[in-house]
Amino acid sequence: MSDLAGAKNKPKEMRHGLTTGACAAAAAKAAVLMLVTRTRVAESTIWLPAGWFQTFTIVESELISGAARCATMKDAGDDPDATHLARIVAVAKWTDGSGIELDGGDGVGRVTKPGLPVPIGQAAINPVPRRMIRKEVQEVLKDYGMNRGVKVVISVPGGEEIARKTLNGRLGIVGGISILGTRGTVVPFSTSAYKASIIQALRVAAASGSAHVVLTTGAGSEKYAMEMNPDLSEESFILMGDFAGFSLLHAKRLGISTISLVGMIGKFSKLAQGEMMVHSGGSSVDFGFLARVASEAGASSQLQNEIRGCNTAAQAADLMIEAGLRSFFDRLCQYACRCCLEHIGGGVTVEVALLTRKGELLGREVRRG
């Protein structure tokens, strides 16, 4: 696979990758070209929505009875993508009808729940990859003057196992991975990609009738949140990561009436300060603020000074627990609730639950905006 156009060659520059959708389009183009010419194909060049041509190496090409099979290898660059090095396969064959038929085979999931951009029952090939595949196939047919119907089936060997490392099952995508990508490229540790996954999860929750969603910062807090809310469906639990404000706004936009946030003091002390992006690089804990909250909970001047000198929010929490001043945590949750409601302009019920790393409930607040 060639280097991405426009990529810098600086050693510290993180290497961008290519989406499953782009790989599927390249493999589909190669398979249809082989079907037309009956000649093996070594490379496939397609136009990416990002704005340039990209050449893919065809790692597998086979002419079979009435069909052609081609594959390329997914390269996610430096992004920790579960589909990195997956083999994306396209099989093309003529049909008795007209037009281009597209479907998913082994390792490509099927949609079983509403709320996704693909209708229930169809292969989990998202709209942009579908358009890319159809465009590339149509161009081959046009170039060779072929006025015949063709069917393309995209498969991913081992895709069902890869999908277990993703949230596909919760979203109602069963049997494999999704074929994704809006630009054709993978930006390492892309915030836009993570935000898109949050929106997708919220849409599935809303479409399934969930009026109450639970936003969590990670797998640990999600596990405890599920134990705290056993009556909620799996779709109701959303991994928001560090994007608290973003997730709250989109949950409200989608008509969710009750939003719970469950997490630990490191990130939620920032939430109580009014920071809606709680990543360690995007904001820092204000120990002066924590000292003021401690004062409201009855902390002595000496204890307040100790909190001002803490290195982590967890250290401050330990001091308050040792002092027996657990109302400190309820007050933090109150501040966090207030800030969340102010951020989204009210109109929903917000709950904030603060936990220890072992899942012990430290504080809780529920407030209607």
C-alpha cells in the first residue's frame, strides 16, 4: 500500500491509515475489473472522499467459476484500530438483472436494531462506503462498455472475532464488523471518530426507546454503572470517554429525558469545576476549588491546606474519607449536576454518581433542569 498523499515524513508524525470502507471499494473495483478482463489485478487505485487518489495493493486475486475474488489488507496506520491488518475481500459476479447489487458476506455484520444509518436486515456497510463501492464499480463497467448487472459481496475473514473487540454487539450489529469511513482515511486517535461512535450509540439507544442513558468514562465505570442500573437495557450505556459536554448535548438533542453520568473523582472533579472535556491534557484539577468544596463539607483550615497541596484528586478524596467528611462527595456531585445542566440549557434530568475505583458509591445527586 502506498503512502497517503500529503502525509509528512517527519519521524514524530503519526502515520495515518485507511478505512475499511476504502479497502472494500478498492477490492470491489479490482474484483469487477478482473471479472471484465479475466486478468489478474495487482493494484487498485480509487478516489478517496478526503480528496486524493489512493493506490491499494491487491494481496489476493483469484478467478473462479463465473466470479472474481480480490482482497486487500487494512492498514490503520498508527491508530489502535481493531481492524488493523484485517483482510477485506470482494467477490464480484454477473447477475441476470441490471445495476449493482451490494451485500456483506462472512465477517461483515448484519444490522438488527434501529438507529443506525443502515436499515435493519442489511449488511453493516455504511452509506459513504456503499457510495464509494458503487462509484468505483460503475466506472469500471462504463470504461469497458459493460451494460450488465453485477453483484459484489464484501467479506472479512475473522471479522466476527474482531467484532468482539468492538461495541458492535451492543449496537445490534451481529456476525462481524462494520464497513466504515466517511473520508477514506484513519486519523490516529481521532476525536472525530470517537465522537461519531458516541452519536451512533446514542441514536441506537434513542431508537430502541431508551428515555434514560448512562454516560461513563471507561470500562470500569461502565461495569459499576450497569450494576447500579440493572433494569436498563445494554443500549442505554454509552462510553463517553472524556467527551462529557458533547455527549450531554447530543443525548438531549435526541430526546433523552434522563442522563446519568457515572465516573471517578479524577475526571468528575473537573466536571464539578465546569470542565466539559475531562481529558488530562485538556483540563487540570483545580485543588483550590476542591479545598473550597471541602470547606463547605466542614473541613478544617489545615485539611483545606493539605488538599491544596495534593497531587491528584484521588489523594484529596482519601483525605476527606479519612476525615469522615463524606458529604464532600455529594457536594461535588451537586456542582457537577449544576454545571452539566447549565452547559446544555436544562430541559432534562441529570444524575451524577461518583465512585471509587472499586465501585463504592461516594456521592450522588439527581437534578432536573
